[in-house]
Amino acid sequence: MENWIFYCVCAFVCAFVISLLATPACKLLAWQTGFLDTPAAEAHKGHKKSTPLLGGLAMCTAFCCTILLGVIVALRWHGEPVASYLNGLRESMPELLSVVAGAISAMVWGAIDDKKPMKASTKFLGQLFIAAFVVFMGGIRITFFIDNYWISSFGTIFWFLFMFNALNFFDNMDGLAAGTAAIAFLFFGVASLVNGQFFVALLCFTAAASACGFWVYNAAPASIFMGDSGSHFLAFLLSVVSAKVTYYNPAVASTRFAILIPLFILAVPVFDALAVVVIRLKNHKPIYVGDHNHISHRFWHSGMTRARAVQLVHLLVLISSLGALPLLWGEWRTCMVLLIQGIAILLLLSVMQYVGIRANSKNLNPPE
């Protein structure tokens, strides 16, 4: 275990440094190629001037380069404990290649939309193709304890599609989506280590570092945005690792409540997406048109700065994720307490959404 923790730290440092270097380069490339977010065309956007996109390219570059370096080092390593896992690495290579190909495809598809916005239906079809590819070709599926190929396959595809759009919705303030994804990857990584899924843990920590390196430039005031290329890339990897981690391990966990861990870790963005969809449907507005009904906007409307609102959301994500880890080994009474805590957090978010709706109905102007 200690050796693999060291390897995870090495992967994190490597991806973080590459992301730190790649992001300014992608920023310059965005200016030169016209990959810019211009707020004039969309009233719900809070920034005042054109901002470079291509943050997704920076994160994807860091992730793929680190994975490539890791594979090269592993294949050339003749010492323990890596040597004991080489056969497993070679057997898993097709699946790893499908994950890397899917991540690049998701980033590219988002970048195309950043350059020239697609119709919602066209964008959805691309997401569907990417999800179907990694499920049917890569073999990545959520079983739900149901031994049925088609149910698990289509359930996993739905999860990918939901995450693509949930994280896209959640990318509404500087540093918000990148920080949230980084926290989630770290907790998925810890869960992987606890259950001995060391290669999955490496993927998690590499993805977390890629997001952290980008976050340095994306935190308020952001000098570059992730765009759809970044939200698609991060959402794809979050879907993959949340599906790959084995949560219920009879040798560690005493109850099957452990399967709820992904919902704990991703509770805030998932609930925020569902709440926003309900609000937009209630107001007879298209669900794909942006607005100021997200939980981050509720904090902003209450008088916080945007940076402080993002920090508070990150704290909520951290609190919710910390409640997930004891599910790995806790007995049923511990798990029930944690479930109640999770429900309480969701109720808190619900109250804030309701307060925000009432504030909007009274035409209260948000602070500048």
C-alpha cells in the first residue's frame, strides 16, 4: 500500500506540473485561434470581457501525458511491486486505451461546441456516441448488483449523459467546476486505494492533479475558462472512475450502503443539476439555457462575492464527500447516521434554492 501511495503522489505531482505549464500555452493558443468566451451574446454570464477557453485541452494534455509516462515507466520497471502487476496492466491496456480515447473525444467534442455552438440535439448525440463507445467497446459498466448486461450498459450510458450535462451546468463561476471535480477525484482515489484498486487510484489522482493545475489559472479572477471542452473532459473521467471503483468489498465493508459513495461525493453537482432542471421546467424555459438559479448563485445573491460563494460550495462538496468514506467500512448504524447527514445537506440546498426563487420573484437585484 505504501508504495502505491508513493506512486499516486508521483502521478499527482507530474500531472500538476504539466497542467501548470500547459494551461498558459493553451491560453495563448486560444487567443490566436479565436477560442474565446464572449459574454455579450449571453446575458446570464457574469464576466465582462472575452476570456480564453481551451482549459479542457490543458487538462487533457496533462492527463494523457502523465498516463503515457506512467505506462512507459511501468513497462520498463523490473522491480517490485510494479513487476507483479505488469500482466494486469497489459490485460487492462485495451480498457485504458478506450478511456484515454473517450477522454480525448469528449474534450474535442466540447471544444467544437466552444468554437461554434451546436444545437442541443447535436451535442447530445455526440455525448451519446462517446458514452456508448466506452461502455460497449471499453467494457466500463455499473452493475447495480444486477447481473444483466443490457440494464447495466444502458444505466451506465445514462450516468455518462447525466454527468456530461450536470458538470456543464455546474461550470458557472470561476474555479467552481474544476475545484469540485478535483475534490471528487481525490475521494474516489482514496476509495480505490482502500479497496486495493491501485491502477484506478492512479487514474483518479492524475485527473485530480490535472484539474488542480488548471484551477490555479481558473480561480477568481479567472484568466482562462475550461469551456465545454473542460466540462466534457472532467465529466467523462468522473463517470469512468465512479463506475470503475468497487465500493462494496465484503472484506472491508459490512453493509452494501457503500454503493452510495458516488452519490455522496457528487451530491452537490448532481442535486444542483436536478434542482435547476426542475426550476427551468416550472418556469417553462428550455433546460439547456443558462440562468442564475444554481446554488452558487444563491450564495452570491445573499451578498457574498463570487469567490466566497465558490469557496462555500467547495466546502459543501468536501463535507458531503467526507461522509462517504466511512461507508467503506462502517456497520449499518454508522451508515444510517451518514445517510441522514447527507439528506440534511440536500435539504439545506433545497432551502437555499427555494429562498433564491422567492428572491427572484420579488425582483431583488443581485449585488455586483
